[in-house]
Amino acid sequence: MNLFFHLGRYFILIKRVFSKPEKLSVYFKQIIHEIDNIGISSLPIIAIISFFMGGVITIQSAFGFTSPLVPLYAVGFTARESMLLEFSPTIVCLILAGKIGSNIASEIGSMRITEQIDALEIMGINSAGYLILPKIAAGVFIMPFLIAISMFLGILGGYVMGIATGACSSYEYIYGIQAFFEPWKLYYSFTKVLTFAFLITSISSYFGYYTHGGALEVGKSSTAAVVYSSILILIFNFLLTQLFLT
Amino acid sequence: MIEIKNISKSFGATKVIDDVSYVFEQGKTNLIIGESGSGKTTIMKLMVGLHSVDSGEVLYDGLNFPTLGVKEKQEVRKKIGMLFQGGALFDSQTLEENVRFPLDMFTTMSKEEKLERVNFCLEKVQLTNKNNLYPGELSGGMKKRAALARAIANSPQYLFCDEPNSGLDPKTSIVIDNLIQSLTKEFNITTIVITHDMNSVVEIGEKILYIYKGKHWWTGNSKEILKTTNPELVDFVFASGFMKEVFNVVKK
């Protein structure tokens, strides 16, 4: 019953979020602000993690491919496939669920407990639309760019560390990252990213919006936002993979 | 004018507001007073629609607010200004942005006109040239005044103030009280102030509604309240030693 209560309340909130904005120009400014808040500020952590994970995947692949039957360009191929199909779209989104999710839930939760949301409502503003729509729009817009950067830096990290550690040669790695490339896999990856971006921003906003109590409850909402966003990312990752790859 | 007619509200099995009726007059400072937990804030939240009434009517110049549709409610709410107990200023915005916010959302004013209006409101609450400060940089009294400036920015017809003096020193409290009263008179607003500050009651209480255990218990004005014989109200009004002294003076 609790699950159905939350599901029902979530969809009612989403309906309010997508109702007609009071003033588009104000919402547009908010979206720009959120793009900076959600997207640009996440860039350094994404860049560092992606670069090093790309490197580690390359070294581990080279370490594992000991059979002479496996060509060394498979290292580059493995790094590319791992980054494009799973690491960047899913693992990076899980990391973003932690960073962005807690940020959104605590921001909206704090506004709730300090009556800022009540103030918006009393002014005649659809508080759900004003607070949440720009976050969802910004997340869905900016996260594909973040993930594209993550993919690029991951593959670059694999190249740099592969060469530096002698795991593979430059030629083999570059040949590997081009081998058997199927562009539709990018469509699969970015469909996942758009879905996860929506899930992270909307679920975190939901938990923040329905915070009751004080600072302790804001913390709980923040934790719940990260936990449920992560679980739903994993479930939808499975569903989308099943849908696209079978 | 706002009229509440026989409003009731329960939370679970607890009846918080029980059949309260009252008329809040335009151009007057209407006070709702009562002990903590008596239901003052709940009445205000029922009036502005933050809680729904179980029964009864809330009439804004004849319009029954609880029965209105979403759009109609929004139209009424655009005429409401509210001063929250904690100010409820938007933390991420400067004072100017906070006061300008209702103008950005609901008016077609030019940038210059908005700035002029913001400066006018800030001047009214004695916060001239503080436009670029953030709420975190303001004192308690300044926050209340800034929130009052935001509440009056869009020229409201109805002004609600939830415990405007809580946490303020007596001198700053008087400043806030005087501001509320002067704004009410100047703009002919229907003002509703929720308070349990007896100084405010004596200073600005033109019409007073005393709520006791969620019930309409007594009505009158600031002069009548000092002469009341209602036992619950006497207990409330003359609870402090200072007010007992006042009571003795009044009796003489």
C-alpha cells in the first residue's frame, strides 16, 4: 500500500510539474541556473572518475587477455564498449544520483521546512512547476552532454594509461576503439541517459517536496532520494537493456 | 473584507478548529490571539488554503475560497500578501530579487518600473539601499521587514502576518507593528495578524478575535480586552507580571 501511495502521489506531483508555467521567461532563467547548478558543477567529478576508470578498464583488460588468440586491439575495443554501453550511461548516472539527487532533495526539502514553498503557493504560484520543472528540464538537457564528455574522457584515459603502462600500443588501442563500431549503440546509451536524468531529478524533487519536520527529515529525504533514484536507475537499466539488446 | 463562517478542521481524531465565525474588516488591523496550540495559525492556513476546511466558508469579498477552482484560487492568491513567522525569504535570491519576485511572475512592468517599485517597498520598511544583501546577511528584524516588503510588492488587498514579532526585541517589535498598521491604513488593506504578543495587542488591535482550544471565545478591541472579565482571556492577557501591573493601573 505504501508503494501505491508514493506512486500515486509521485504521478500527481508530475502532473502539477508539467502544467502550464505562469511566466515562461522566469522559468527559462531558472533552467539556465539549474543547468549550471546540476550540470556544470558536476563536470570536474565526472571528468576525474571517467578518466581514471577508462585507464583501469584498459589495464585490467590487457591483464586478462593473455591468450595469443585474443588480439591486443581487443583492449581498446573492450574499453570503448565498457565506457559507451555501461560505465558512462549507468555508473556515472549512479554517481550523479548521489551528487545531484541529494542536492535537489535537500534544497527543496529546506525550502519546505522554512515555509518558502508555502510562500510560493500563497503568491498564487504553482510551486511544483516553478521548483521542479526547471530541474527536470535542465537535467534532461545537460546530462547527455556530461555523459558524452565522460565517454570521451574514459576512452582517452584508457589510451593514456594503456600507453603509459605498456598495456597496449597506440596503434592497437586506436584500432580497437574503431573496430566493429555500431552507431545504434549510442542511441541505446543516450536513451538510458535521458531516462536516468528524468528519474534522478523527478524522484529527488519528489522526496524534497514532501519533506515534513526539520533538519533531520531533510537529511532523511536526501538519503531516500539517492537510494530510490539508484534503485530505479538499476531497474530501468535492466529493462532498457532487455528492450534494446535482445 | 474576509469573512469566515462556521469553519471547522480536524487532524485525525483531534478537532483543532471548532465552528469559528468572524468578519475581518478592510482597512483595519484584525488580530487573532490565543495561547500556543490554540489553533490561530491553523485558522490562517485554512483561510489562505494551505489546509482545506472540513466544513464552513471562507469568503474573500463574497467569493467562497475553498470551493473555487485552481485558476480562481490563484487569482485570489495574487491579491494576498503574507508575512511568515520565519520570513520565508528565498535564500538564493538577494533582497531585491525577493521583493521583485511577485512582480516578475505576475506583472508586465518594465525593469525600471520594477526597480522603482522594489525601492519603494524597501523604503517603506526602512531597508533602503539594502537591495543586494542576501537573507543570510540580515538580522531577524530585517528579515521580517524584508518579508513585509515582498508581501506588499504586488499591492495586495489582503495581508496576513503570522506572529510578526516572534523572536524580536520589544523595540523592533514596535517598528514592525507600526509598519503593519501604517501599511494597512495607507493602502486600505484587510490585515490579519496572528500574535500572542500582548504589546502588539494593545498597540495595534483594532479588532481582536480570541481563540481558545480551537473555539471562538471572545471578540473586541485593544481597549475592551484590558477590561475583560472572561476568565480564560484574563488568564491569557494578564499572565505576565508586567500586564498584571497594567491591569492594576486600568482598575484604578
